[in-house]
Amino acid sequence: MGAVHGSTLLVFAVIAIAALILLITRYKVYPFLVLIVVSLLLGLAVGMPMDQIVKSFETGNGNTLGHIAIVVGLGTMLGKMMAESGGAERIATTLIGWFGEKNIHWAMMFVAVIVGLPVFFEVGFVLLIPIAFNVAKRTGKSLLLVGMPMVAGLSVVHGLIPPHPAALLAVQAYHADIGRTIAYGLLVGIPTAIVAGPLFALLINRYIKLPETNPLAEQFISGSQSGNGGADPGAKRELPGFGVTLFTILLPVILMLIGSWADLVFAPKTLPNNLLHFIGTSDVALLIAVFVSFWTFGAQRGFNREQIQKFCGDCLAPIAGITLIVGAGGGFGRVLMDSGISHQIVGLAQSEQLSPLLLGWLVAAMIRLATGSATVAMTTACGIVAPIASASAATVKPELLVLATGSGSLIFSHVNDGGFWLIKEYFGMTVGQTFKTWSLCETIISLLGLGLTFALAAVL
């Protein structure tokens, strides 16, 4: 704990976050550097022991990257293979065929809800962004109109619907029934995704214009004709089938679902059970899918080993910067925790005798604002709220507590959230535009999710 105590800690936290936003938006300093500097200065300002500050930042950075770096790397490889083989184009044309160009924003939301179920937000994002780029190019619509419904769908399942890892943790913490949680989660989540996704995208699209060229989009547009020595142009035009493409993309999703059901199929701690859990981890599931894609999107489409190797190498360069920034955001979040700021925020919420649903939402929202991670917000909030909820006189359904906490964990994504930087970079937006689109979209999800949860509580 630092030398500074009480509400003064909160003042320092507000100053630090304001400084971050100002340096990045107004003075255009590279976010990776700003996050490091502000984290170190914050640690010094609140009186953390000097030998602890750097260690704390490195721990947070490492913990975040330990998961994200592998996931983003493998997900990007899978996306690149899908783009080069024409798989992304196949899905784009099929969806446009089914939903019609006018309704493509609805199609993107539904795909995101399905693909997003068992995968972390970042995984779903890197899997789907090539499809979004392709749909935007084919329909001539803004990436905002196509992409916002996609990220809204991903975000809703991230916070509200098991078997998503974050929601699953909340189900366990509150001893909620998983089946009922999924049912209530869909009742709250689908309307929320519709408002925050397609409807919000139609509105915001009028006011925000994205730049003409998007360097990240270039490498994901099908068969990006970048002189990559692809198979001869004649063979290039034959796209992989819709079924095989969908299977390859959904393979990590299927494997993770199988992993989460392992205990229903085999007795815990047996070899088959452990094996299913093992292949169901996001890293292993994505790795298997990448190898499968080398066959379905690579060899079967006439690419040789050298070309496949080259795709893998080429696609990693553009994501290096994003990955570093995401890690630094994790480092900043960790300094907020170790300095006692996160603890202070929680104490504040507890002292104001609130309804358990509102308390779950508030605690999760405050931790989300402080650390940037919806998963951290959800898991930390459950640990704090579960004992208070069980001791409180007001009886509240544990399934609804999961939804309220999940809604809180999604509020206003800003500069300390990895997702914020992923979306900013991939959409080619400025920090200001990202606040007006993505941060606002997340806030709509959070508030609407809470409102609908209260409405459900009144009915049940």
C-alpha cells in the first residue's frame, strides 16, 4: 500500500486517467510510452515503494500479454489464412446474399453473437475483423456500419452469456444456475445488442467519417493481390466453400465449448476429461484451428508451404504495436490495483447500502473504469458482492446478479482497455472517434443491460 490513503488516492487516479487521455489525444504521444510513464508517475505520486512500482507494472503487463499476445497472434494468422484463401470473401458474399445489402449490419451482429460465445472479446474480434473488412468493401458501406454491430454482439456475450469465460466465473461465484443464466442472458442480451449494435451504428455512421485508406484492412481483403506470389490468378478466384470456411472459423469455438462440457461427458480428473479441458483452452483451440486452416485455406487452395509461411510472418508485423499497447494498459491497471486505488473504489460502493443488483453493477463498473478489463471487473466484483448479497435482507435471484455484474463490467471502455486500442487501430479511428463510437456503444450496453435486468427482476 502507498503512503497516500483514503479519497486522496481517488483524486490521483482521476488525474492520472485525465493525463493519459490528454497526452494521447491532444499531444499525440504514442500510447505505449504514455501508459508506461503515467503508470510510473502515479506509483511515485501515491507513495508506492519505488522497488515495487516497476515490478507492479511489469506484472500487469505480463499477465495481460500472457493471454492476449498468443490469442491475437494465432487469431490473426487464422484471419490472414481466411482472407488469402478467399474464405472471408465467401462468408461476406453469402451473408450479403441471405440478409441483403440493406440489412448487412444485422447479419454482422448475429455472426458475432454466435462466434463470440466461448471466446474472449479479443479472440472473437481478430477472428471476425477480416469478414467485416470484406463486407465493408463489397457493399461499399462504412466500416463503422458493418463493424459496430459486430463489436456490440461480441461485447454483449462477453459480459452476459455463459459459456463465455467471464460470465461463467460469475455463475460459479454467485452459485447461479447456468441454464437459467443463459436464458435470462439472451432475454437481456439480444435487445441490448440490437440497440447498441445495428441501431446505434445507423445513427453514429452519419456523424463520423473514417479515413479512406486503412492499412490494416489492406492485408485482410481477400486475396489481397499484394504480389505475394499466390497461386496463379485463375486458380485464385475459386473461393472455398461456405461450409468449410464456417467450420474452420468456428473450430476454436467448438473446441472451447467441448472443453467447457468436459465434466458432463467424463468424470473429472480422468484422462479424457483432462484432455478435453486441455484442447478447450483458447490457446490450444486456436492453435489447432490454425493448423487446420493450413489445410482447408492453404493446401486445398493451391498454396505451397513457403506461401503459407509467408502469410504467417507477414500478418504479425501490423499487430506488434497493438499488442504492446494492450500489455501496457494491463500494466497501468495493475498499478491502480497495487497502489490501493481499486480497493478504495470498492470501499466507496460498499458504504452506500445499495440493492444487491445495483451494487454488483456499480462495483463492476468502477473496477472496469479503473483497470480497463471487463474480465477483471467481473471476477473481482463477484468476489466482493457475493458475500454482501447473501448477507443482505433483499432476496435477489443469483442469475440476475450475474447479469447486473456483467453489465457493469462493460461500461465506458477507455484508454486502459485493450479492446479500446484494438478497435481504434483496426477501424483506423482517432482516439476521439473511438470515444464517440466504441466507448459510447459499451456504455449503452451497460446501462440498457442493467435496466433490462431490473425489469426482469420485477417480473420474476
